[in-house]
Amino acid sequence: MAINNLPPNIKQLLEKCHASINTRGDLPSYQRKKIYSLFDSDANSNLGHIKRAKLELLCAWKTLHIWENCPFTDHLARELLEISEQCLQEKMTTVELSHKSDSFYFVVDDLIIQGEEYLDAAYAGFACAAAVNAVLYDIDLDLIGIPDQDKEPEDWLACANACDAFSSTKSWKIEESNATKRTEFWQWFLNNAVPLVWNTYSE
């Protein structure tokens, strides 16, 4: 999905976001806030929520295989993402999603005690949990702009958790992370995920 096919203001923002990816391979949180904020619509107050949730779901789907390849996990994350997609399409209400996801964050949190080798799977699980929350409750746009290191882990977006899973990053050793893989993730986010969401839900 080419950036060139987007409206000029979206294209310009994404180009600035590309240029702002730092040497650690991160897209700054203030740029992420601009992207999620641009999804709001004067004509449809719910459309911004849908777009933000869809973008978060795409990020969670991207690293789901990491969760599913872990010996301590099951298919609940996939089920939650599938139900979330149906909720966005208004094929299901959020009642079942809320019920099934109620304790999922704590299931993921428990995975961390299995050892550092399972942290990638945990981050992929947290990405799923964050995406589900985006479907259920939308996103706090003010919170997005705060750097991840200054937020509680439970406040991280799916995109941030998925980036950590994709790049095998430990949150307390982010300076040692794989900048190449982190850059690759955010380039995918800007080149593929954002344009897909924008064009799927264009007014």
C-alpha cells in the first residue's frame, strides 16, 4: 500500500515520521500520537476509534506467531484478535470480547516468570492485550505522547509491544536492542499498516 496514494497531509506526516526514526530504531512517541490523532473524523465520531483499533490489531497480528510458537501459550490470543476484528465489523458486540479478555493480561504477565527466553512471546501477548483494549475502550491520545520509558508497561500500545517482540528487546535494556529490526518494524508500520487502515476506512 503505497504512501503516494494517500492524501497529501497523511503522506507528509508519514514522510516526517520516517525521517524522525532515531538511531535506536524507534519512532518517537510524539510522532505516533500525531498518527493516531489524525484518524479522528468530524463527520463520524466513532471512525477515529475504529481506525486506531484496527492499527493496533494489525500490530498484534504481526507478532502473533511469536506468541503461538511459545510452549507455554495457547490459541487464546488468536481468538481474542479474531473476535476483536468482528467487533470492529459490528458482527459481534464487545461483551464476549470483554469477558474472554478479562484475565488475559495477567496470563501474559505470568509468562515472564518462565524465563527471559520467553520475553518475546510475552511482548507479543501484551500487544494482543493492548489491541483488545483499543477495541474496547479506544486509546488515550494524551498518554500516547509520553515516551514509553516514562509510562507503566500496561499503558504501552500494541505497536510498542509488538516492536519489542519483533526486535527481541528487553524493556530495561532498550539501549542494547536491535536497531535494524526496530527500524524495520516502524517502516512496516508507516509503509504498510497506516496506509492500509487509512484506505480501508476512508470516508
